[in-house]
Amino acid sequence: MKEYCKFESALDILVGKWKSVILLQLISNGTMRFSELQKAIPDINKKMLTQQLRELEYNDIVHREVYNQVPPKVEYSISDYGKGLSTVLQALNDWGAAHIEHMNTLYGVDRSGNESGGTVS
């Protein structure tokens, strides 16, 4: 099974609380500066954003452009290779939304985990 299943190598790239969020921001907004990503994802700290961007850059999913100027300017975008992930991420996002609705139907719990009428037994 291992030689046919390449799912694990794909997950290695996406594993991490913030990678998919960063990728969805870059896919939605195009090229972004570090500070713009920080503002768009307020719950991520600077160190984690840097680490996740470096890993995505290493895997050629994100392109990092450094401009030789003062003050330094760095922009991030989805690489041509990384654009292949956009349909995968959109499918996962759509499934996640459907799953939340499904859980609401089953247990009456909204996204924040609060009960909305049903009881969990």
C-alpha cells in the first residue's frame, strides 16, 4: 500500500495549524507582505508565521521575493508549483464547512462549540 499511497507526502506539506490558513490567504489575496499576512491572521505570532512560511518556501509552495531597498521589502506569493494545491485546499475548506453543518445537525453545536438547542449524550 505504501508505494501507491502518496497521501502522507502531501499531508507533510500541509500539516501545521497555520499552513492552510496562510495558503488560503495567499491564494485569495495574491502577493502579500509579511505584515499583511500578520494582520490577516491575527492569532498567529511572528515566530510561527516565519517558520511556516520558511517550510512552505522550502517545499516550493510559496515564493519569497526580497527587494534590495531600504527599508527591506519582502513579498510572499503562491509559486507556480504551489498553485496546484488551490483546488485541494478549496475542497478541504468546503468539506470543513459541510462538516460543521453536519455536526450542528447531529449535536446542535455551532462553530464555537456552544449548544444551539440540541443535547450531546
